[in-house]
Amino acid sequence: MTRFTAGLLASACAVATLAATPPQEPASQAYRSVANLVSVFTTVTDESGRLVTDLRRDDFEVRDNGRVQPLTVFSNDLQPFTAVVMLDFSGSMADHFDIVRNGALAFVRALLPEDRVRIGTFSNQISIRPDTFTGDRDALTAVLTGPPPELGPSPVWGAIDRSISALLPAEGRRVVLIFSDGHNNPRRGQSMSTPDDLIRRARYNEMMIYAIGFWDEGVVGGAPTIIFPPQQPMGLPFPWGTIGKSKPPPRKGSSPASKGEPPDPALREMADATAGGYFELGRRNDLGVTFARVAEELHRQYWLGFAPAKLDGKTHRLEVKVKRPGVKVRSRASYVAK
């Protein structure tokens, strides 16, 4: 049993005295609702983007539909995660395969022993390896250093959709990390998922999407541009309403947009909507630094948890505030009280 799983079980015991036991649900749902625990993983940064890691329980205020909730769980320990790292190996990225691979290797080197990861690639096919999530760095390195996949189209949205499906059986904090120029161009027969679909799936299953958008002629100096999504207002009938509002950028001719055009803004929108992070950079940036930053951010998130007052089956608005001035807070904006 990992420390993270033990913590979840202890939290379940504490919360059981505060809330009624809900109906039986599949094992894959246990983390979210069987313990009646609403977990809110929260990233806090200062005005320059550096992570703030020394906050205490009393520094946080969590509101459920506007009402302050007492925290039954608080932790600022290093937090393990389960992730699919999905890499763009389509034709538009052909000149940058080594950059992509080296960045992902930096992410693998930054993993904790309790992290669990699979590596995905997409072009002509969408592939996720190894067969199970693992913390074995050698096994993940072997996947990354093998022969590159065959060049082909760019099913960006289908790759994210496949990543979400791969994460469904996993427990704990689940993350999709995608690196791409963000221009969706699937071949005939590949997934026709939309950003709206992906936002809905990720939010319903309580997953975060982190995106690293690559722009060959964009950001070219110094550090990457790190864009921190704001906490989102809740005004839509989630999960039934249309959440995403992204539109693909104009296409030039019949070829997919790539060099000279920024990443599709839907990448950032998906990160915003799921409390993930969005990073944008160019070919002269150090991609390894960016991948390592994502791993550090995931490890350094605060784990806040509370018992909902009632399980009404409705979508509840979440707000997390920090009493310390000059900081930015990022966390999920809602949950379904099932």
C-alpha cells in the first residue's frame, strides 16, 4: 500500500462519521465519492510564477456553493500522481523529435518512486506504453528511446481522449500531459472528439489536463511562457451543457497548420477548464525544464478535502482562496455531489 493510498483510507475513516454512506459504486469511483470526500488539489504560485509551498491549513478557505467548508484533509507533503504523457510525433513535429524525447526524459527523471506513468505517442496511430502504469524509470526510458513512430497525421483530440480512457481504472490523482503544436488533423477513421467532449470527460472523471504548446516560430528566447489559468466561474449546467467554446484556427490551404502558427487555443482552454496548467514555448526553449516544472508542480500541489453537506446529485461551485497576499491559486471549479 502506498503512502497516498493509506492517506486516502485514513481520510475515508475520518469522513465516514460526518456523512452518510452513498450507494455502492465501481472500484474506479472509490477515490471520488465512496468516502464522501471532495478532494481539491490546489496549485499556488507567487506573482513571478514560482511555486509557493509553505502554506498551512489556516491559510486556505474552501467554499462549496459559497459556503465555507471545514477541511477534513490537508496535506502539503509531496503528492504522487498517475499520468499519461502524450507526445506529438506527427509530420508537423518531424524536425523536433529529439527535443520532444529529451523533454519527456526530463519528466521521467523527475518522477517520485510512487508516481505511475505511461508514455503515449500519436501520428498515424495512437499508442500508449507500457501495458500498465509504472514507476520504473528504466522501463519508461526504454519506451522513449525506442524507434520513433511512423510519420502521419495529427489526431490531437483523439490522443487526449485515449489518454483519459487509459486513466479511468487508475486511482488517486490522474493527469493527462500532452505536448503538441496543437493542430488537430486526424486521418479518416480516427477519433473525431472535440475539445468540448474532452473537457466534459475530464471534469466528470476529475482529471487534470496539462498542455505544453509548441510554436516553432513563437517563443524563442529564455524561459517558456507559463500561462496560469484563472479559477473558472461556474455558470453552465455541467455536465450536460456545452462547456468548451474553442474554435480551430483558420487553415491555410489543405495542409495542417504548423510552423508559423501558434498552438490551437483549445489546448489552453482544456487546461483552464480542468485546473491543469498551460505552457507555451518555441524551438529554442529548454523543453526539459518545462517538463520537469510540470512534475514539480504536480508533486507540490496542496491536497485539500472536505465532506459535502449533502449528496444531492447536483453540480456544486468550488472556490479556493488563500489569505496570503500576492499569490495566485489554481484548483478545480466544481464537483458533482454524488
